[in-house]
Amino acid sequence: MINDHILINDKSDWTDLAPGLRRKLIHTNHLMMVVVEFTNGPAEVPFHDHPHEQVSYIAEGELILFIKGVGEQKLQKGDLFAIPSGIPHTVQTLTPVVRIIDSFTPIREEFV
């Protein structure tokens, strides 16, 4: 931390969530960025929703994004997607490594 208003955390620790799944994050009072990395080959995440708005960038790999009531979309490195609050969604990874950069507002207190 530099002062009460600026935070630099370029060496944040990874949190292991499951074998082959980890994340690290940084946040302010109202915005959160989370790097999620899948290294367990093709994998599926359960459908979930949350009250947070989410904008995501695929930094590495390929996946299928499923949005309840909308369908599925194949995404790859360089693609972006946004999920409004309360919309059920999930991903299925297609490559051995997938890295997603998620931004949430408000911050997800359960991640901190």
C-alpha cells in the first residue's frame, strides 16, 4: 500500500480453491479485480449467480460460457464478456490452461 487511496499489489498471493484452480485479487472500496487460473485441463464450474456486476477478459486459453436463458458462446484469448447481477452463468474450460481476469462491482466480500 502506498497511502490510504492508492494500493499497489503486484505480488499478491494465489489462493488455491481446488486442485488446478486458483485465484488472486486486488480491490478498492467499490471495485474488485480477480485473476482466476484453471490448470486442470478441461473442467466445468457449477452454475452460479451473484448480486455483483461482472466484466471478464480471457487472458489465456479457450472456454465455453453458458448463460441461463441465453445459451452458450465459445470464447478464446482476447475475448471479453459481461454478466449483469443475478444472472446464472458458468464456464467449461476447453484447454489445459485458462486464465480469466474478472472485475466485480461491488466487491465480493466472500473473496476477501
